[in-house]
Amino acid sequence: MTKITIENISHQFAIPGKTGLTAIQDINLNIEKGEMVALIGESGCGKTTLLSIIAGLVTASIGTVRVDGELVTKPHYSRGMMFQYPCLLPWLTVAENIAFGCNLRGEKKGLDEKVNHFIELIGLKGFENTFPSGLSDGMRQRTSLARALIGEPEILLLDECFSDIDVSTRERLLKLVLDLWQKLGLTIVLVTHDIEEALILSQRIVLLGSRPGRIQHIFNVNLPYPRNIDDPALISMKKEIVEKFNE
């Protein structure tokens, strides 16, 4: 069943006094319910722009995005988004940051229990009352992940969330995302510049060409989980992606 339908999407950013900058052009893509899809490509090819259009944060210049057949016109908590940087509110504790969106929407019933559930899920039990300044980078990202998930989204959008943390923490977070995806049945679209990350996580990898970003190639990753980057099949696929990347 198709969850996200992207039809003829192009987007141009206005530049005062100059011709607009076309970030992406003629993007057509269907993403199935419960699928994990990675968007890769060189810097500036429009990956984050496309993700922001799916989220409803940016309105495409041309084309439409639909979720379950409904036109996306604005952000909605059914589409949780996690950014490259945690963007936690420094005056709120871990628990308060996680609950922030629910509080804004007036969702008070059972909120404490939900917050505690997600704190346990992300492995931050004991840090409920800690402020962001007292957390490591990985702990901040885990808090950001819980904040994105507590609204029980059907779609999770990840924008290069693991690029600025150390290798061991990154591996733990990738495993956490994979576990949550499998447990919760989420549809996930992730932007990454890391081909190995895309191979470890996703079922399809969409390669965007240089600006304006167009779909250059789609790779199907038909391998069981969990995956090991030393697997000869993944090594071969990485080589194929790098070759396409450099065309």
C-alpha cells in the first residue's frame, strides 16, 4: 500500500535580484507503508528540500505530495521529523522536551506515562530531569528521537541525524532506529550522505543527481536484517552506488 506519493515535484528558491535557484526538479516517487527509504546524493542536490516538502515545512513550486491520498499542505504530528542537530529547548528537561509537542496540542491525558515509556525505550532512564547542557551529543539525539516519536507518527523523517556524533554512539542510534522501525511499523524516509548508513538501514536507496536534484537511480536493498557492512553483498552494492554517484 502506497503511503507517500510524490508527483512531479520541483522547487525553486527565490534569490532577490537574481534568477531563482532550482533545488530539485521532476521528482516522482512512491513510498510504501512501512518502508524505509534513504535519499543520498552530493551536498546541495536537494535531499533536505525534498524531505522538508514531505514534512510540509516547505511548499513545492510545482507538484504535489500526498500521504494516504491526502494532499500535504502543512506540518502535522503524524509526520515526525528529526533534524541534523537536536534543537532541544535548553530551559526544559529531557522529559519536558519530549513532552513539548504533546503539551502544545493539549494532549495531557496519560502524557507522563507516555514520556516515561519513551525515556525507557531510548535508554535515558535516570536522566528525566537533566537539562540538555548535561547530556552528551548522542543523548541529545536520543531525546530528539523520542520527541519525534511520542506523537505516534506514522511517518518518521530523518535529516542527517547521525552525521555529527562519534562512531560508537552512531552505531547504537542506528540500531535503535532499526529496532523502533521494526517494532512500530513506521514509514521512514532518511537523508544521509553516508552510503554505508543507507545500506545498513534502508530497503531502497534513492540517488539524486547534482543540482537541480533529479532521481538518478534507485537501488533495491533486498538483504535481511541485521546487516553487517563487511557482508560481501553490501560491499558489492556500495561499489555499485559509488560508481553511479560519480557518473
